[in-house]
Amino acid sequence: MSIVPGEGAEAPALPVFVGYLRGAGWILDDDDGRTTLWRPRSSDAETNVRVVLPVSQEVRDYVDRINEALRVLAHVEQRLPQEIAADMSFGGADNVSVRLTPNAPAGEAPLLVAYSAISALRNYVIASAAALDADSLVLPPRRPQRAESYAAQARISTQPGSFILSLALPLEDSYPEVAAAPSGGQESLLDVRPPPFGRKVTSRMLAAAQRAQRLAAEVAEGDRPLSSFGQPGQGAANATELEALSSLGGPDHDAYQIRFSQSPLAAGAREPTRLRITPGQQRILGDAADFLRTKQPRADVTVIGLVVRLFREGKFGRGEVVIQGIDDDTGQARRFRVELDESDYNLAVRAHGTGLQVTATGDLDIRGTRRALRRLASFSVLPGIEDD
């Protein structure tokens, strides 16, 4: 078998394998000059489990020995050898894999199903990474750069089976960390390293999937309404995560399994967790994503268009305008109500009289067919040709 996903993959280099064992808590038990013997540090591990490595990569059966060592590690960690090999290759990586069940021979999938699943996995990673900084059930149109950058570092491969996509997610990302300011000039009494960014992402992905599946099952049974997805809470999935979980089964919503496996190279690794998402649950998750996007405010939306209606009760003070234009959230032309203070309202009157476009940025609030921008961050008139 291939020791890492894909044909022709090379065995992990011996120093890489040894470094992994040390990082995962294994202890060198013996070295006879030809082989090294390693045992788990954990006291509750099976006492007779050992990993045997050659002392050199030059031995003829090096690949066979590495394969055997990977199988031992896979038994202890309850992970696949391919996942451990990818973990070593990255220098630390969690894994999210999806087993699809398309109507196709084993190892194959229709192009549309594969494309839908890969796109959904990418959106899932970005949405969960963005959720670490954006505590909202509907993410803003502009995703954090770090979330996009992190998704670009992930590696996807296939594994033997019905049709399995395996996503290796590095524990450490390449985005520069902002150093925390010291508190009162005193050093921390406990030097506890926070979880790496990648572990935060995969933990978020797991929590969102577990909560979303549980709610979908309860909605399907009639125990809870669809609006339950709009209630904030620990692990509450945002609309983009829900849409990704709905799309992983492909356009026909074939049942799929999603498995989360975490590397022991970061503290707090959980045992692998597998969820089975049914076609009915996928449809509910898609409906929930649409519900959130329809009912929940969307932050930081910009609308550009013409002022088509003005209203205020007196000659002075605040007023309401209607802008007919396109928002950067959907790219669709609609009408948006905006309440303005006196100064901005006067600008809107000028724009209406001269036919100039305006731009407004705020939180998009949707009530039925009415759309409004609340909590404005900015409002201005765009210059016309004669103003250039």
C-alpha cells in the first residue's frame, strides 16, 4: 500500500519519523546499533506496543520497516497510516476526510459530485477559520485574509474506498502572529502555549458539524423549528459552514461520512470522530443556511446606487432615503432603506437632484422583502464626470 495518499509517494525520512515520535510523546527504550525501540509515554497505553525503526535509511527494507511502524502508530492513535504520514510531512497536521457514496464504481465519482465536495471543503475551512474572529451567524462578504491564506495551505488527496477525500490541515499557519502585550510588566506564572491556529480551526469545524447535525436531526423529528439554527451558542454554525455541510454530498445530497482526526503533536488532541450526514439532514442544513442569510443581519455590506426616494417629517433633522443599487454581498440590484442624520440626508437630497450615485456601508437587515442598512459606518456621494 502507499504510505501516503497518492501513488509513488516516498517514505518519511528517518529524522522526520524520529522527530514525530518524540513530539508525540514516545520514549526511546533501546538502541542496539541496528534498530531503535520506542514505547508510548502514556501509562494507559498497551505496555506491549513498540515501534521499531532502523538506525539508517540505507537498509534495503527501509520502506517495509517504515510501513510496519506506521501501522503500529495507526493502531495506537486510531488513525490511518496515510493520516500519520501526512502529519509527519507537514510537521503537524490534523485531518478531515469525507467518504462520499455516489452511484459509481469504488474510487470514482461523477465530476460534478467531486467538484461540489472539494468546493464545499474549501468553503468549510475558510468559514470555520473566519468564525474564530467573526462571531456572526452570517459572515461578512470580505473574509479575513488569514482564513483565505490558511485554506490555501491545506492539501487534499484521495484514499481507497467508495470515494474518500482526505484533507490535511497544518497545525501552524504561515500568517504572522501579533504578539500579545505583556500584562502589567509581569511574566505569566504558567507558561501555557495556546493551541496552534490549525487546531483551533479543526476544533471549530468539528464543533460546528456536531451541533449542526444534532439540530438537523431534531428539526427532522419535529422537535425543534428551523429557526433554532439562528440561536447563538457554543459551536453554533454560521451560514457558510451550514451550506458547506449541505453541499458535501453533491447536488443530489447523497449520504456521506465526515471524519475528524487530530494530531498528537499539539496538546488536547481528541480521539477521531465520525459523523454520518443523511440526505434529509443535508437538505435541512441547506434550508438553515438560507434562513440565516434571509433573517440574520449581515455586517459591513456596501451598497452603491441612486437615491430614488426621500422622506423626513420636517425641514430639518434626520430622514430616510431609499437607494436603488447593487450590494457587494450578493451583486444583485435591489432597493435599500437607509436612515441618515441631517448632514448625510442633505447630501442625499443633492445626489437625488443631480442624478449622482451614493455609497453607503452598514449592516444589512432583511425583513421579508424589505431591506435596510442599519448602523451606518459611512455614507457619501460619488463624484460625477463634471466633478472630476
